[in-house]
Amino acid sequence: MTDQVQIQIPRPKVREGSAFTATAYFRDRATSAASTPTSIKYRVDCLTTGRTLTDWTTVSAASSATIAITSTNNAIQARGTESKQLTVAADYGLATQVTESAVWEVEDNGAY
């Protein structure tokens, strides 16, 4: 049974317009063994603006999922820094659903 989701992102800060790949791992908390949930979905939000950047999207069920964070996801609305969030749900919509989120910062190219 999947009851733990761990998300790895390559860096906590990225440049505006860059892209990267995040990986979600699914495990059984009691045994720490890899587990394959019934379904996997993810979404990307901008915490700074409150906008949904990618609505719930289905990923093939496996013990891990690779999720592309695109340059469009990492565009910003103004100069400065914006916080983005990836949320991953295992067993989406079921009584056994478990979710986890990871946050990163996007800095405009002029901020470096």
C-alpha cells in the first residue's frame, strides 16, 4: 500500500524560463519498500500569484514518476522572485489518497 510520497527537485532556486525534471517516489511507510499506487496525478501552482500553472495531470502508475517542469511553469509575472509548488497525489480521488508537495523559487534573469 502506498502511504508515502517523496518528491525530489534538482535545486531549490532556478532561473526564470528554465526547465527541470522532478521525480516522485512512492513507498510503503511501514516497510520502506517501493510501492505502485493505483493512480498518480500532479499539479503545478504559483504560490506568489495564486495561479494554477498545470491542472491535475495523470502520470502512468509506477513506483516512481518523472515529472517535467517546463519553462512555461517557470515563467514569472514581474521582476523579482516567485514561489512555485508541485503537488503529487497517489491514489488520487480514493479513500487511500496521499499527497505531498515540493516548493522552489524562480528568480528573474536580472536578479542574478
